[in-house]
Amino acid sequence: MYLICLLENSNVYIDFSARIDELGRQPYSTREFFTKHQDRIIFGTDMPANIESSVEMYRTYYRFLETFDESFYSPDYDGTFERSRWPICGIGLPKEVLRKVYYENILRIIPSLKDEINLGLKISI
């Protein structure tokens, strides 16, 4: 469904919040999808932002997006994994894809964010 929306509508962007459990089970095709559609994917999360859970969440997203780590588990924020659980693998995206996913794509959608977050500072990815 996501693919059809992306292919048929040039103004559609997607995020992958709360989907790394599914995406991380198939790292090769996920990496290919992210690379192919790198201009249309934005980073997002729907997990609650508190210091304690946020650190673990961002570490997991880092491992998923930026490494080729194998067989690790994403955090169980709400207890849904008490029933079943599977490990995920990192997809090791290239730096140019990471920049787009993390911030460049959202700045194309909402250009005023650049002023709000003062990207005049050097961001190194």
C-alpha cells in the first residue's frame, strides 16, 4: 500500500514510526526500499518522549538505521511483546540517505523548520 501511494502521488511522504519490528526482520529489502525512496521517507516516532524511554528508543533507531547489527530487540514500551517477540537487524544506511531521512526531507515539507531549529549549525552525520 505504501509503495502504491509513493509511486502514484509525488507529494506523498511516509514515516516508519512503530514499524522497525517489521522492517528489521527483512533488512535487505528494507535497505533497498529506503535507498530507492530516500527522498520520500521521514524519521518519526510515536513513542512517548520522556528521558528514560527516549534514550533507549533513540539508541534502537540508531542501531536500526546506522549499523548492520544483527539480532537485537527493539524496546517494549507498552508491553505488547509479552505475547511474542522477534529480533531485528540493522540496515546500515549510507550517510546521504540518513541526512534525508533524519532532517532534509522534513525541511522540504516544512521549510520554516529550518529557522526554528537553526540549522545554521553544522550537523554531521
